[in-house]
Amino acid sequence: MVIYPPPRKSRAKTGKNEAITVDLVRDWLKKLGYENDASVIIEREQTADPTIDKLLKNASKRGSGKGYPDFIITSPTVAKDFVCVVECKADTARHQSDTLTNYTDYAVDGARLYAGYLSKEKDVLYVGVSGQNKNELRVNHFIQLKDEKHSQEILNPNKLYPFNDLIEQYKKSRFRVDYESLIKYTRTLNEELHKKKIPENNRAILFSGILIALEDDTFHDTFSGYRSAKRLSEFLVSSVVQKLEYANIPSTRVHEMQQAFNFIKSHTALIDEGYLIKLVADIQKEVRPFIKSNKYFDIVSHCYVEFLKYANNDSALGIVLTPAHITELFCDIAGVTKDSVVLDNCCGTSGFLIAAMQKMVALAKGDSKEIENIKKERLIGIEYQDHIFTLAVSNMIIHGDGKTNIIKGDCFKKIQDAAAYKPTVGLLNPPYNDVTGIDELEFVENNLSAIQQNGIVVAIVPMRCALYQDGRGAEIKKRLLEKHTLEAVMSMPDDLFYPVGVVTCVMVFRAHVPHQSGRRKTWFGYWKDDGFLKAKHRGRIDAQERWGGIKSHWLNMFRNREVHAGESVLWRVGANDEWCAEAYMETDYDLITPEVFEQVVKNYAVFKMTRGSGKK
């Protein structure tokens, strides 16, 4: 950390000394650990950063010449485009004006002025501080991103925060804006590819292939010089194949995947019309920076969902991709650690494995050898369908530095290949209404068979799997409990998979520990409100930022096996019982309003019409 000596401060007309406020801020920052963080630079009323200095050349609060805030805080190694500015005033009455334009006399106003200049090229977190002692100190934080016209207040007021907290809040705001831009681009891209008559499945292959090729340094550095779409397509596919070979994929599989990518070299719109040249440049500009800034965001799965909007063939195959916040939740439910070996036997586009990778890499805390082992040995997937297998491998290569353990084939025939890795955690979202007639719980049973004893398997399945079943369904449930323990079942939001209309629950099993129906109680949670709302063209989003608090509450209840009326219950169940909170939970009558009652009656009526007797 660098602190320039503070210049002398004059006493304000109020008789209060602004230098006291500056000293309070400096001491507070010291106590919060800024001084011990070598990556943080703190400067007082000047800067050695030429970009910041240039941006502030006309930032005088009096209208002409340079101007500098009391503190300029940066960390080029952590976030090169981020700058935090702090402006101090002695008198709390001069904290913030009604108009926010009295730059000379008010703390927040002055900080906002500097942010306005800096946000032309930087993302700015600006802070206004006023007061003469810690007890009366007023503090407010605002984010002004370079892409947005308006700032937003963040964090709780009247305290300063550790630098890591500032960076976390900044990254959340940056992600929100970048994600909105990405959503807009992928929606536009899908419309373009639809007009170019590129089939839905091939759109995702094309998209992922371009991203893989851009991971190759030679392709990345030279593609813009190509003027022939034909030559560029050949260069692109060869770069993809090279990356596949580096990923240690068997040569036969590389050949199969190459066939999937080969259409890029012959499609009329891509080659004859030259569209490939523009497309690669656009994805390099619009998508790759997002991936580099949000390394473990599952962009391939997101785009696959977007590309299917014009298709109807995959619905028959039972493909229901899991929302990102749920894949992350699964990792927490399962207690994934850096030493876990994670298996998804129906891995689809690898959403669960990407989420597990993110958590495990974070827990490795920068240990490069540990991170390499995680990516090479501890993330295992099985996928049956050809084009989705190609997407799964592509996804892992894009996010996993070229390492992948995705097994091609039928999980009921290939499960022993996965078991050889000795997985300790299973995460899955099996095919729903599989055309082969395989029950969703049979996929869960398959996953459990490969997991080490006492390992945890978390699966999201249609709610009908939890309801009373006879015949084959009851037999599967019986087999599960004979070998494994049903630890918990959570009823999920009805519109979780919007716009696909399927009501689901999450089941948690402990592998190879028989369920003791007479003694062991299963924990049931009623997790119907995750805070997400439906938004036009955007699906379900956390518009009110409630998910973080809801997730913490859910996990605390689950881990501590807490019982709350209307939220959770402990109950002994066997194979012939219903495995859902609704069957046993005590009603919290304070939560029942006329609107809630009316909606429940409507839902029940629809359920009876579509399910008849309620048995599968």
C-alpha cells in the first residue's frame, strides 16, 4: 500500500476541522487491513496513475483545472478498471445536498463529481464521509459503472468496509451490467442464426467451437487477418481439434467431435456469404471478455437454452437445463470441498460440473497444483447424446483450461468407468419423461451406485417421483432405501424451469448407508420462494436481490435440520410414503391470505385434471 503524505487542511467556516475527518478515515482504513494488503494503493489528493490523472484534469470542484478527491484507492492486480474515491467533510450537515450538485461544500456531491469524470474510462465506487468522531460519522457508498448513466447506492451506510467487501460489491454490479449485455447479444445472435438457417443444435456447436478456437493463442492473435471465410473455417476447425487432442480425449471421440464441427466449413451462410468472419469477430468482442471476467459462468448452457427457443425436438428428449443458482446451491447442499470427486451421470452441457469446479477452485485458494488436479481428476461426467456430449466437452475445455473427463455413452453401461475415479459427490438433473421409459429415480440409483460409501448425491426430479407410487415406481423407491439413506427432500419453486412447466423437488441421499425407516427421520423443506421473478425476454431473474439471503436461510435450516412451521419438518418415511414436505408439514396459518388460498385451490384443480388419481 502507498499513502502520500496528506496536505494541510484548512479549518472550515463551521469551526470544524476537515483534517480530523481525513485522519479518522485513514485510521479506519488501517484497522480494516488496507495497510497490510500489498495489492492496494491508497493516494491522498494526487495520483501516480496516468489514466486517472488524465481523467481528473478538469475535475476541479470550482469549475476549472485539476481536482483530486481526499483518497484514491486502486488495486491494478485485483481489478484494473476499478477505482474507489473518498471525499470528506468535517460537518455532518454538509454530507449530501438535495441536488447532489454542490460539489465544493458537500461530501457525497464532491465524490460524485470525481466519479463522473473517472467513469468515462473506469468503474468507480465513490464514498462520501462526514463527521468529527467515529460515533457521529456519516458514510455512504455508491457505484458508478462506465457503461451506465446513473449511480446506485450500495452497502449499509455509516461504516467503512474491508477492501475485499468493496471488490465483491463492485464485481456484483459489474456482473449485472455485463450479464444484461450478454443476454441481449445472445438473443440477437439467435435471431441472426435462425435467419441464416443454421439448425438449432448446430448453433450451439458453432458457438462453442468459436470459443474453443479463441482459446488457442495462434487463432486468437491472427483470425482478424483472414479475408476468406473458407480459409478461416479450416483454421477454426483445426484449432478446435488441436484443443480436443490436448484435452486427452480418445482419438475416436476426437474424430466424432470433429465431424460435428465440420459443418462450419461448408454451410452456405457461413462460407459463401462470408458470415463466419463477422461472427468470430463479434463473439470475440461480445462474449469472450465476459468469460474471462466471469470464468466459471456457464455461458455454453445459457446459449444452448437460448438457441432452443426456435426448436421443439429437445422437449421430447426430456432435456431441462438447471438454472445457474440451483447448480451452485447443489454444491453447497452436498458440501463440496476441494478434495471432492464430483460425478454427474447425466451431465448434459456440464452445468453441475462447472459449478462444482468454481467452488473447488475457490477453496483451493490459488494452489496451482491442487487446481490442476481438480480439473484433471475430480470432475466426472457421462453424456449419451452426440451433440450434447460435444457441448459438454467444449464447455469443460472453455472453463477448465483444456482438461475434461466427460465419458461418452449410456450411463447404465458406462457407470463403472466413472466409478473408477471413486467419486464422493453426485449431482444430477436426469432426463424427464425419458423416451426409453427409464424412471428418473433409476438415474439417481445409477449415480448412487458409483459413489463412495457415505458420499452425498443431490438430484432434482419431477415432484411425481416423490408422491405415492405403486408397481415399478414403488419398487425403485424400495431399492433406494434398502441401500441408501434419504437425508432430505426439498419442494422447489413451481416455475423454477420457466418456461418449461414442470414442478420439481430436490432429493438428497447418503450413499451405501441403508435407510432406517423406523428410526431415521428425513428432513423435508418447503423451498417454494427463491426470490426470482419472471421478466419479459429474460426468464426468471433475481430482480430484488433476495436470493443471497434466501439461500443462506435454506442452507442453515437444512444443515441444522431445523423445523419451522410452514417451512420444514422432520418425518419418518418408507418406500410407500410420500417424500415431500407438503404431506407432513405443519401449516403456518399466519401466512394464509385469501390470495394464497385461491392460488392453492387453482393449483390443486389443475393437478387433479392433469394427474387424475395422483398415481403415476
